[in-house]
Amino acid sequence: MSDGNFNLKNLFYRYYGRYLLKIYINYCNSLCYSWTFLHVI
């Protein structure tokens, strides 16, 4: 029971972590682009 629950939690964290990482990378990219845009101006 606990082993199955652990596997489910591990799978959930792996999927959710990948989703969060994608959002985080997009957020950092937009921040970097806006900062370079501001510095260019």
C-alpha cells in the first residue's frame, strides 16, 4: 500500500516538476528578454 502510494507520489512529482520547470524556464527567458530590452533602450 505505502509502496504504491510512494510510486504514485514519485510519478506525480516527476510530471509536476517537469511542468514547473517549463514554466520557470519560460519565466526566466521572458525576464532576461525584458531586461536586455530595457538595457538596450
